[in-house]
Amino acid sequence: MTLQQMAVLPVAIPLLSAALILATAPILPRRMPDVLAILIALCCAGLCGFLADRSAAGPIVTWFGGWTPRGGQPIGIAFVVTPAGGWIAAFIAALFAATLVFSWGFFEKTSAHFHLLMLLFMAGQIGFCLTHDLFNLFVWFELMSVAAFALTGYALRSSALSGALNFTVVNTIGAYLILAGIGLAYSRTGALDFAGIARGVSASPGDPVVVASFCLLSTGLLIKGAQVPFQFWLPDAHSVAHSPVSVIFSGAMVAIALFGIAELYWAVFASAPVVHALMHGLLLGMGTASAALGGVMALLQRHVKRLLAFSTISHAGIMLIGFALLDRQGVSGALVYLVGHGLVKGSLFMGAGILLARLGGADEIGLRGAGRQIWPAGVAIGAGGLLLAGLPLGVMDAGLERIWDAARLAGCWPAEIAICAGLVCTGAAVLRVTGRVFAGLGPVPGEEERSPTEDEREDADRPLWLMLLPVAALLVLAVPLRHDADRIGWLAAQALMAPQTNAILGMGRLHAIVPPPWRVAPHSVLPWIATAAAILVAALQLFWHRLPCPLAHGFDRFAAPALRGLSALQSGRVADYVAWLTAGLALFGVAASFG
């Protein structure tokens, strides 16, 4: 089998396997769907990693049905494996494998439907990373979305269905916007393949229809990427979805939407000056706002999964900053940070799942001191909190150093401040949860001991060691591979930022990607300062009741009203979220008019 034939297998295998599992579920042994789903995810991870490694010698291009370009004009649909898309697809499949181990036996009462949806979800995300056709990108986006909608409301509780409805409405609007953007691009270029559209864009880079196409496509993807002001659906969905589903939402789905924006920019729209201004202006501002706002909102939460959802918004904002700086340092850092954050955040959501399964809730105040009996989970959650805070160790640190260095060289001080705020606030929030739940720190719960969302509970039949196994695996992967991640990040950034258009269109042979000169980013003082500050903020929140009265009174008088105002924006009403979506789309229009 050739590499070109192998390129379709990471998508074809889970799709065919999902159909086979659905057909044979009534006769399969009880645990067989778990085993099959885990093996399929591991197989896809291995295939994607192998293809990504081989693609360093040149992109692996597969034209479905043999419909290769004629006279330099693409007439078929292509999968293109590059180091960027291939390694991210491998990470996605590995995260699914760990999640399926964590959910072993979790949904046995509903046969194999959960495994079917997870395999479809994985296929959609991998296809999204590998496709080179704009309409095909929309197809994989929709497959991913439909599976996500069903998984969000899988519990069939009223709260779960409400969160799923908000998710469905907002993201369906995003899908319509993407479809409209595709139509505009096709109307101007007569092509759907990335390289064909790029050739049309370069022929008329100032065309306002091209700019409008980018605005619509970016808005749809930013909704999925949960960036300000499109982020409101994510906490609602996370707080009601089962923990294994939340792992994929925050660990993979949000991040690859931002990767999609970066890929569309470099592969299609890079020659348009207004689009360049939008990327380096508006999207950089959105990432900055998301990093800061998500961090502050995480500090205000008491429900652990909702807290982690806001931290995802913050760290996704840091990724968007890296992509929007349009610098190889920033792009390589964002790609590495994407993987490191997914590993850490996946382990933290699994930790939240352990709290739900073992302690019957995820409200940190109500669980004060109850986690001592499952102290290994506390160690894992505390380690994840330190890594979120910027602890100079592992894959996240490698990506953070690149992004920070790029922001500093660009003189983008608001982004630097937002990155620091996001690291400190999200790390402090998780460390506060660790201290309260597992060490019994903080004031004794009073009248508001129970959270209004604490009625959720997850299956407690699984042994603790089985739930901790994938948590430990993800943290182990997140820590020791800094050097390799840095090198792969450089290679992936070059492949992403310099797509080989002529070779993909069949107008020339494939040339090897020349590895750029790279170095391991030196450590700055930022990670140490951010980590120390996160520990300090967590301690202040836990021992706030012991602080001098004037300090507490000043906070209640000046800061508390503003924080309550921020919390009120998260209303839970889909009409409000659609209004913010409309405002964000209008912001694109205004920014484009000044570009």
C-alpha cells in the first residue's frame, strides 16, 4: 500500500468501524465496544504519526477517485498530509484513545451508541485536519458538530438538553456562516481546492468578496474555537456534558478550529492585504481578550468543569495570539501549545470526572476536604494546575516560550499582559480547587454549601486505578518531550506557512520540506513568575477570610460589582448568545472596512 492510499485510512477506519459496531452491537460481548474503540483510536494515532513523519520529505497528496488536476486546475477532492496536519491528527487520535480508556464501562447501559458517536467525532476531526478542499472542510466540520451535539445531550437530563440546545443553535449558525463564506470564495475563484482558491485570491487580492469570505469562514471557526465574543456556549456545554466528552471538547475540538483558521490564512488568503490586517489586528485582539477574560472568569467559578471550560477559553486565546502574530516563532509555539494544552486539559477534565464518580459532585465548596480518600487524583489535578500556570516543564512550556518570544519581538504588550493574566488566573483556580477539595483548606461551607449544578453524577462502578491510568499517561506525555515538540513545531510551522501550491496542483514535483534552523527556546523568568503568582492568588482565595477587613471591604466595594457584571453576561439564554455572535460578525465588517 502506498503512502497516498494510506492517507485515507485514519478517516476510513473509524467511519467503517462505527457502522460495523452499530450493526453488531446487539451480539457483541459487553466490553467489546470499549476494546474495539480503543484499538481503532490507537491504530489511527499510529497511522497519522507515521504519515506525519513521512510527510517531512514532502506533502502526501491523495486525490479521491483518481480525479487529479488537469492542466493545473483541480477538479477533485484531495487529502494532503503535512507535518502540521498529520501530527495534530495523531494527537487527536491519541487523546481519543486515552478518553475511551477513561470511559471504560461508563455507558454500557446504552449499548455501543457512545462509542459510535466518539468514532464519528474522531473521524470528523481527523478529516478536518487533512482535507485540502474547502467544501470538504465544511463536511468534516458538520460531522464533528453533529457528533458533538449528540454527545453533549447524551445524559438526556433537562440541564444537559438545555446546554446541548445552546451549543447546537450557536454552532449551527456558525456552520451557515462557513457555508456562506465557501459560496463567496467559489463565486470569485471558481475553485474549492485550497490551492485553486489561493491562485484566484492572488489574482485579485483586494477583492471585497474575498475579504467577506474570510470574515464569514473565520467567524464560523471562531465560534467553534470559543473566542470572545463567541465563547458563551462552551461553559454551558461543559457543565452538562459527561467528562469524557468534555475532554475532547477542550482538548481537541476548540483547538483545531483555531488551527483551521491558521491553515486557511496561510493556504488560501495570505496574499490578501486586508485579510492580513484582520489576522494581525482583529484576531490578535480577540485572542488577547479571550486569554484575559477566560482567566478572570475561571477564578469566579466553583463548579470544577465550568472552571476548566473558562480556562480553555483563556488558553485557546493564547493559541490564537500565537497564530495571529503571523511569525514563525508564534505559529510554531501555537502548534506546540495546542498539543501540550490538550494533554494537560484532558487530564484535568478526567480529574473532574473522578470527582463526579467518587464524590458525587463537582462543586469545590461542597467537596471541601472530601478528596482525601482519593488523594492520587489530587496530585494529578495539582500537577495540571501548575502546568496551566506556566510551570517551566514540558510541551506547554515549549509552546509558551515561543509565543511569548514572538509577542515580545512584535512589541505586542497587551498580548503579553493577557498571556500572563491567563496563566496566573487559570493556574490559581485549579490550585485553589486542589487545596480546598483535597486538603480541606478555606472556610467551612455555610448556607451555600451546594452548587445549583451539583445534581449531576457519573458512573462510580469503575475502579479508581482505571480512571487514573489515562490521567497519568497524558501528564507523562505532557512533561518530558519538550525538545522533540520544539523541533516538530518548527517543522510543522514551516509546512503550514509555506504550502507547496504548485506541487499539490500537479504542476511540479514534490520538494522536501527543508527543516529550518531551530533552537530550543531559552527559558525566561515569565514561567517562574506566573507559577509563583498563581500559587499566591490561590492562597489568597483560600484564606481570604483571614485577611484584614479593610482589604476585603475594598475588594467588595470596587472589584466585586465588575466581576458580578462579567458573570451576568453568561446568562444561559441562547438569544443573548446569538446577539453577541451578531455583534462579533459586525465587528469583522467594521474592521474589514478600515483594513
